[in-house]
Amino acid sequence: MTSSPKKPASKSSIPTNKSELEASISIAFNKILADYSTIPNNVTRQLGVVDNVKGTEISVCDTLAYLIGWQKLVLKWVKLSNQSQTVDFPETGYKWNELGKLAQHFQFQYAQWSYKDLLEEFTVVNKEVLKLIASLSDHQLYGEPWYKKYTLGKMIQFNTASPMVNIRSKIRKFKKQNQII
């Protein structure tokens, strides 16, 4: 009996190496950016995107603030860790069971930013995350636990590409409800 060849990672699988992580983030980013690029500026502050808090809605701009905020946290975590400083996960003043409050913090932080500026910041921060990944080895990303039982690669994935995929489904629903092609 011969063993079947190993299947390539599916779109929904969690990356297990550097190249899969880079591809996962790049694909998720490019897809959501394409969706964002079709949304007219005049509806970007309109509530209508399903929030993670049951029964509430946020704006398209709020989703960008959320994605920017998490990517910046990833960069902060790695910077502090590399400097042998203590990292307050997920963020100073917030616990893992307070992610709704943290999301509101991100939304408040970027509340006055224009849609265009949010899109630019999203692009810049995403490039910084990819640059960080490029500077690391497979072993640094996946060779050992980095936070509790999670590797650095998984922590990056869970806080960059995974939320992009999640938010994209909500953005697409918003676009459909508002008849945005």
C-alpha cells in the first residue's frame, strides 16, 4: 500500500510555514482590499456591518480600524519581545476576554481618519507585517512556542489574515445589502 502524496494546504487551513503564512496574509489582504476599493466614500461611516458584539453594527471605516489595530499590535508584540520587554497580551489595559472593548479602542483611535487615509494605513501596516515575516526564519515562526502554546506564526496568522477573512465576509454582506458592486 502506497501513501498518497501530501495535499497542498487548503484556503481555510492554518499555515504551518513561512511561505504559507506570507501567502495567507497576502491573499486575504488583496481580496479584502479589492472589496474595500469598490465601496463609495459616502457610505463608509454608515453603520451596517455586523459587529463581533451580538446585535450591534459598525461602519466600514471601523472594520479598517480593527484590522489596522490588530496588525499594529502584532508588530508591537514582536518589537517588545525582541527587546526582551514584557508584552501585555493582547494590549496594555485589556484582557483576552475584553476584545470588544479593544475593538472599540481601535475604532475610537481612528474615528477621525478619512476612508482614504485608513486604506493607506492598512496597506502600509500590512507591508510592515510582511516585511517582519520576511525577516524571520521558519524556525522563528513555527519552531517553538512563542506565546503560551502558540508559535509566532500562528499568533501572526490569528491576528492578521484570520480577521481579514472574517471581516471580508461581513464587508461583502454589507456591499450586497447596499447594492454595491
